[in-house]
Amino acid sequence: MGRKREHYIIDGYNVIHSWPELERLSKGELAEARDRLIHVMQEYGAYENFDVTIVFDALFTTDEAHEEKRGRHLTVIYTAPGETADSYIERLAYESVREEREVHVVTSDGAEQSVILGAGAYRLPSRELLKNVKRVKKLLQKEFLRPIAQVISRNEIGGRIDQDTAALLDAMRKKRN
């Protein structure tokens, strides 16, 4: 059996409020900021070959607790009323570490980072994840969005033969005409 995929557990609102673009977006439309984060993490996780779980507090939604699968490797969790993202993340990180998975928790909450380290998971500050995402986005653009058309240049024989041969060929051409 192969090695298990790394598991990234993301404190959704912490990341939204740590990334300038998402922070601005959340001021007007929090649901759109959540959707943007989910989309970005789906791309990033697919490229890096990670399993990703994004956890959002129930505090900012009227929905009941639920889980949404977004493809095979991304899950979005909305906690139950009264349950914080931190407590859910701590429990999930502990369970994933016990399954012998490499777990990375993305949050900039200092207390949460201490608990995560104690559970045996790695911590990744929200801003550091942003740097990683930007790096991958540049790689993807470079790899997949480079110009498709090659520069077309003439491939003339005159540039590849010596002067005597060129003169001989020119004389032959003139005889035919």
C-alpha cells in the first residue's frame, strides 16, 4: 500500500481574514470569499496532491452543521452551532495523526498552533499558505499558459550551405528558366 496523501486542515475564516484579497471580498460578500477560498484550495490541493479539509465556524452562517464533498480530495465542514472551528480542527487533526497521516493545520491563531503541535501535526501560518499558493499559480501559468504558437521563421537553405554550393545551385536554377 502506498503512502497516504498529506492532509491539510484549514481554518477557513482565519485564512479569509489573513489574505488581503479574500479579506476585501469578505467585507461585501462573505459567501463569495468562502467560495473563492474553496476554489483556490481545490486547485492547490490537486496540484500538490494533498487532501484538503476547510472548516468554517457556524457563527457566520445560518445553516446547520454539515459537510460538503467537493471532489475526491476536498471537504468543506460547517461546524454545529456552538462549536468553534478550532475545536473541530483539533479533533480532526488528532484523528488524522492517529491514522498515521502527515497533517498540516493552516491557521495564524497562536493558541491553536500550540495545540496542533501537541497533537503531532504541523502548523502552517495562513500567510505562508498564501505564498505557497502564489508560487504554484505562477508555475501553472508558466507551464500551461505559455504561448501555443511557435515563432515562425523561414528555414532557407542559403543559410546552411557554403558560398560555392550556393553559387552552383543558383547557376542551375538560372539555366532552367
